[in-house]
Amino acid sequence: MSTAQVADVIIVGTGLAGLAAAAELADAGRRVLFVEQENAENVGGQAYWSFGGLFFVDSPEQRRAGIRDSHELAWRDWQATAGFDRDRDDHWPRQWAEAYVDFAAGEKRAWLGRMGLKVFPAVGWAERGGAGADAPGNSVPRFHITWGTGPALVELFTRRLAPAVAAGRVRFAHRHRVDELIVEAGAVAGVRGSVLEPSDAARGVASSRTTVGDFEFRAQAVVVASGGIGGDPALVRRFWPARLGTPPRHMLTGVPAHVDGRMLAVSETAGANLVNRDRMWHYTEGITNYDPIWPNHGIRILPGPSSLWLDATGTRLPAPLFPGYDTLATTEHILSTGHDHTWFIATQKIIEKEFGLSGQEQNPDLTGRDLRKLLQRAKGGAPGPVDAFTRRGVDFIVRDTLPELVAAMNALTGENLLDYERVHAQVAARDAQLANPYGKDPQLAAITVARKYLPDRIIRVAAPHRLLDPAAGPLIAVRLHLLTRKTLGGIETDLGARVIAPDGGVLPGLYAVGEVAGFGGGGMHGYRALEGSFLGGCLFSGRTAGRALHATL
């Protein structure tokens, strides 16, 4: 095979982090070769499927909404949420976290704006916390939705790369799976791997792994931008955090099968240090996709705070484990019950206003940038995709009365874990608190606070009402599953995205960005995320690597 360099930089993976790195390199006149195991339909990776949420601090949208945010407050929230507690493994992640908050509070909004980013004016409030001022969570709303969702964010970079692609300075080797990083004289000099048979599979659909040849490409540097492990349930279970106990027997999969974590092992074999592999981010509100694209495909409900959340036995989750408040603490509590599923009990009024679905394909109005469709949300009734799940989703039960609902919930699981009298007692106790505009139920108090934020009051949080009020019905129960999603640890990198070796030194010629690097440094989120920071981590780490490479090549 030829030992000639085919490009200045090889990027393994065509997701958002890789695109961001390539954009910086292409603007500087560098030659880039993307090596990707999937076909051209999958450019943009997981970002394409996303809701397009971005974490900004003190943004114009926040200020217009009367939100008083600051770098100081955001950094305090980040540290409380991350919980960094490992001297060695958190050395670089801490520094990446601080640099990222600087970026989010600084030039991030303007940088993306110059490329054409537009965001929905109502800022969302994810991971609200609720355990105290110095506990995990966002003190204020910071979740900004890209107008056009994930595809529009990816488009910013494919459009920016288009002139370099047309000029031949940026090229793609699709259906090329990297099996080995070439290491010569202690430095990474290229990649070797297998050519996979051609595939016309649609985006996200699992493709063939039949090999038809092999390849070797060389360059001055290699950037690993291949994503995490969320598409491989066996890897998720292998690295499941011991602190959370036994891995769940059943999980839904929130990412395509090609998010397989292969490049973590390939990079480790070449000399990369992997850290914080037991840190991962899975959602507790997963529902089975009635029209799946990838194996075991799950969708996440983006819930408002009003649904009554019961465990598998019908016991209400303790405060402050309300919908949308603390994902990791809720995961830990669910697993402590010995069951893998939980339940939302809601009303039609709650469903109509508070149920969103994660993913661009579940939000055709926002994804299509269609104002007319978006305004239809204000007319009442559940959004079209949500309504489709209530009618077709296997996890949704709609009944007029609570006895009928509980009976159907037991029938769905076949386990008869729910006692009607117990469920009724909890629903009745909650409803009784609504006789006055004040009371002792902490979830209802949280709802009252949430509605003081005007966008929540208008479009996100239903007015408090009795679950057993027939006028609010019918009653709706939703069986919720744990849903795999993000890898929070990975390849350790310094602040220039250079890969670190086990001895603490730099592994020459190798860089890592995005989820494979724990979104920066090997785990800049620590144990938890504030949300909107996954796409932002891809953008920031990719941009960092591209600029660092241009400066050093």
C-alpha cells in the first residue's frame, strides 16, 4: 500500500464535531479526508436527529425574556452538576468545562449567528434541579432550540464546507471502517481498515458490515470524531456505573446502531488513555417508537412538570424527582426499586401542553421552519406527533376513569404490580392539595414556580388542575423505559484536543473531539449534564481541534 499522505488531516466520523473541525481546517486551506463507515446519507451523525438544543449563557433570547444569567451563575451550576471528584481523571475535564462555559457565555452565540444560526425565541428550562441552590441543575432557563432543529445546525457546516468539497480539498471515504490507527516512531500517521460493501440504507437504518476490501490512508494528523457507545447495549452494560447498581434488564436505544464505540478501543490500542468510562447519560422517559428506524428504537418524552410519576409498583417518586428536574438522580432511584420501568399519569390537558418529543423527526413544525404549523400548537389539542403516539404507541393507555386506567396498566405489563387503592390514594392526595392556591405538595409548588416564567406559562406548563377532573380528561398513562443516549467519558485530551497517553504525555498526531472524547477532555460534563451542552461540546471541541491543527501543521 502507498505510504503517501492523502490529506493534511484525516477525520474519522462525519458527525457534527468532525464537521466543525473540518470547517476550520478548510477555511485555512488545509486538505481533509473524512473516513466514515456509513454512507453519505448519514453525514451529520446524531446531531441530525437531535432537537437542536444549545446551551447559551446571557443570550439575547434570555435577556428579552427577562432572564438574568451570567458566567458566574452558569459556572456555579456546572460545577454543582458535574460533581468532579477524581484527581487524575478529572484533570483535563475540569479545564474543558471551564473553557466551555467561557465559550457559551462569550462568543458561541455570535460565532454561530455569523454562520446563519437562528433560534426559537422561547428559551427552555431543562434539568431544573430542585434539591437546593448549591445542588445540580440549571438555576435559569438556558436551552435554546435551533430554528430548523438538528438538520439546520448540521446544514450550517455542510454549507460552510461546500466550496472546499467542490474544490477537492475536502473529500469523503464512505463505507470505510477504521480498524487500526497507524503508529510509527511513537506518532499516529494514518488509518487502516476495511471497505464495507456499498449500502443504500436510509439515514439511521442499520447497514451491512460485509467487507469487500481493505484500505490504508496517511496524513499528518488524525482526528477521532466517531461518537459514543449508546448504540451498543452490550458496551453500555459493560461500563455501567457500579454506583447505580445492576444494569437494567431492558433498555430502549436512543441512537442508531452505528454509534458503536469501536474507535474507543481502536484508539486505546494505539496508545490513547481512556477515562471516566462509567459516566454516561441515559434518559428515564423513553417510549417505544411505533415506527422504528434503528433496532430497539426509543424516543424521549420532553416532559413538563405536571405528570404524576409512579414507579413500577405504583409508589410516587420522591421530591424533587419531578419530570424534567434531575435525570441522574431519577435514574438511580428507579434502579433502586428493582424494576426497569415507571409510569406517568397525566390528563389530556397535560399531554396537550407539556408533552414534547425529542428528535427532529418528531417536531415537523420546528424542523421544517413552518410558522403556520407552529402556530397550530397554540390552538389546543396535542401536537400531531404526540397525538400519534397516544393512538399508536404501545406504551400509551387512554381511559376515562382511574379504575379502568390501572387495570389497563397491569394488563400491559402482565405483572399486576399496581394496586388500585394505593394508586387512587396518591392521586386523591395530590388532587386535594388544589383546593387552595397554596399547599404542601412540593411538585405543585414547583409547577407554580415554573409558571412564573412567562414562556412556560404560555406554551409549556399546564395550569394546575385535578387529575380526576373529568373536564381535564381523559386520563392517560405512559409506561416509561430507560433510554440509552450519551457517553460522558472517553478519550482524554488536553485543551488543544490532543490525545493524552496513559503516562500523561501527548500522543503525537492524534486528536479527539465530540462524544468520543466525553465532549472534551474525556468528560467535561462530569457525572451530569445541564442539557444543550452535547451539541455545544461537539461544536467547541471540533472547532478547537481544527484551529489547533492549523496552527501546528
